[in-house]
Amino acid sequence: MVPTRKQKRLKQKVLIIKMGYSETLDKALSITTSLGDVLRTTFILNYYKDWAVDWLVDGRAQQLLEHNKYIHRIFIYNPSIINELKKEYYDLVINLEKIPEVCFLASSLNAKQRLGFGLKGGQAHIGNYLKNIIGDSDLIEICREHSKKKLNQHCFQEILAKALNKTWKQERYILGYKPKSNIKYDIGFNWTTSDKWTNKSWPESCWQRLEVLLKDKYTISWQKGLSNIYNYIDWINSCRLVVTADTLGLHICLALGKRVVALFGPTSHKEIYSYGCGPYILPASDYKCIPCLKPVCNKKKKCMKYILPEKVKEKIENEFKSRSYSKKL
């Protein structure tokens, strides 16, 4: 429903700046858009349902926000949009990007209050960058210190909500697009990862072995639709259960409430709240370096190779037994 002019005037306005250039809980910057980080940030829309919400995002993540009933306007980040934003007035600006020029933009907008990342001495920093540092230090420490992030026991939503002066009550991601597909497959293999995080990949030979272990009992589909986010969401929705590493596909599964078996190695499973959608699996070997939080591994044998296909099969079988799914469609 499109609000009337009177409703627009009465509503408070918030601008969320989350493009995916930097992951909220990681100090590193990247030219590769983190689509999963954009999607999982949508849980904060639960706190602003009665606000007029604008969202500034990278064009590659736009489809993750489209058709979302809690977003009034989507702005695609480019040089021409800066002048448009400077004409606006916001009651609140939430900046979740650390790139200095984006922090400068956020601090230059007309706003009553600002939360998130800002500039201090020409450098990006965390906090309410006009007045006080946000009341919670967890976000600051986890983002800045590798050791704190590695030992962190709290999920992304809990940390970010606290930094926004909210209490997380297991609010879910909010995905605007409604899948058009029906169930076609028992199991989906979400087997690829981004070029940035090759360290998350489970070896293709392991996926092939898993297929051999399962194919006589279940229908299997290998990842489809990667050229278009809507097609990708439709493919995930067409599977009863999805096996996946820590990627965008995992977050889409959680947004859809899809059953999932998640494979973790270099990244922390503690940061991902499963919403009861299924189990996670860690490497069988005692890899003391995990989670290393490194996009690329320099070891001869990566930790992900120690996730055994037989163990994944066992988890899948347990899921199907507990859910009383019918065998082969």
C-alpha cells in the first residue's frame, strides 16, 4: 500500500545504508558485494515497520530488497544519487558501511540522529559519529579485533540489534520476493561459493561422493539460477532441504524457513542463527585454527575437506526421518 502525503509527513524517516561492500562484523573492505550480509541485515526492518524506510544499496543486491513492504524507497549507490539524498531530511541515518567516502556521505546528510559507522580524523570508526559512541562495545571490538571475532559467541542479529539500542527477540530476515516455484526435489546442492571466499568451499569431490550416497533414495538438484537472484531463490524454494556452505544460499534458506544442513569451516557458525531450520556440521578433524576467518587458505589441506560426506548423509537422513518427508518425488 502506498502511503498518502499526510501519512508520509507523519511517519518518521530512516535511511539504512547497507550496500554489502564491507561485512558489518568484519573490518575488511571489498569491491565484491556481500549479498548475504545485505539479506541478513533485513531483520532490522522489524524495528522500523512504522517508519518510512529508505535503503541505499549496491545494484547487485537490489533484488534482495525489492518488493519488501517495509521499504519505502530503494536507492542504488552511484554518484548521481548523492545529490538526491542531500535533499532529504531523516530522523535517523543508520550507516553499516565502513568505506570512508560512504561514511562521509552519511555524516553530510540532514539527519536528527545517526548510528553506525562514521568518520573520525579522516578514518572510518564505529559509533554515533556526531554525539556519543553507541552504548554497546561488542560491535566495536568484534569488528576491530580478529581475536574477539574469533571467540565471539553471539549471533549477528543479537550484536547488531544491541548496537542499535534494540533487544533482539529472534526477529527474522524479511525477504520481499515471493518464490513462484513448487517443490520439485528432495535435496538441493548449493555447492558453489563466491570468488572472494573460496575457503568456504566444500570440495567438488565431496559433493559428488554425497550424490552417490543419496541418489538411490532421494531426488537431487545441483545449484541453479545464479545469473538472477529471483531464479536462484526459486531454485532454493523448489528443494525440500538444501545442503550449503556459509553463503548467500544459506541466508535465503533461513529467510524462506527452508530446511538446511549447513557446512562451516573458516567462518564462525556462532554468528549464524539457524531459526530452527536445521543442523550445522564442522570439520571432523581437530582443526585448531577454525574459525580462521580467512577468505583464502594457505594450508595444504583445507579444513572443509575434513567434513565427511558420510556425516552429511547422516544429518540429511535424520532430517528426513524427523520431518516424515516422503522419499523420491
